[in-house]
Amino acid sequence: MELWDILDENGNKTGRLYKRGCGIPLGKGEYHLVVHVWIVNSKGQFLVSKRTPNKSYPNMWECTGGAAVSGDDSLKTALKEVREELGISLKPENGEMLWEFKLEDDVSNNIYNAWLFKQEVDINDVVFQEGETCDAILADKHMILQMIDTGQFIGKDYFPYLDELFERCEKL
């Protein structure tokens, strides 16, 4: 059973918890924290992973990410998700939270924190989490955009800051 902190519209903890998968949507003005973690190397390549067939968005490519569990902050969640899904330990000092945005739908209300970590990662060191990830590649901006255009990568609606991310990384 996974518990999430319920946040208000400003991202502050309300002191209440939400049980993931309980079937009851969060109420109006209630949110939970989700992180996106982009890892870029000195060549401008991003470490992206492929979702397993059993997940929503099956067999789609994406950056690593996930929901914060109760008690975890944004950075701790980012580090944990990458370690769990890819077996990679990121250095906190290499990361920067660059964007925060909200998305609300019929299923959940999310506050997203998008992180960028500038770190060299050996693709051979990646260890996939069963039931979560099944492949990983190093992809540059053009490859990711092509994968989005061909329906292989989760689209820009899910990553509204993508153009800004690519611009920022071109200046590295």
C-alpha cells in the first residue's frame, strides 16, 4: 500500500494522506507530487527508458519519474525513482528542479516537478525494475522529437516544458 501526502494548490502538505489506487479521486484543490527526471550527459544525450507492456502508456519511451510517497520531498523522490527504475545513483548536487506545473484530470490532480541532472551515466550500468522499465537508451533532442512524432515517446502534453529543456541543454 502506497500513501501519498495530499497537497494544497500551493504544494503545501495538508496533513492528510491518500491511498494510491483506492479508486476515489482527489478532491478539488487537492494534489499529489509527481517528479520527472531528465538526465543529460556532456554530449547532450538524455537517458530515457521504455515502460513495460503492463503499464499505462505501454512500451512508450519517457524520462524517469514517479509519485512522491508520504514524507518524501521532490529531490528525494527524484533520486529514489531513478535508483529504483534504472539502478542509477544520481548525485544530488548535479540536479536542479527547473519547472513546476499542475495538471488536473478525471483520474488525479498532480503537481509536477521537472528535474534536470547533468551527469555522465554508462548505459551498461542500467538495471531495469521489473514491471516498470524494460529498456533504456541515450537519445539526443532530435531522436526524442522523432520518437514523439512517430508515437514511440510520451507526447509533449505530458512534458509541456520540453522545448525549454532542449534549449537549456544546448547551452551546456
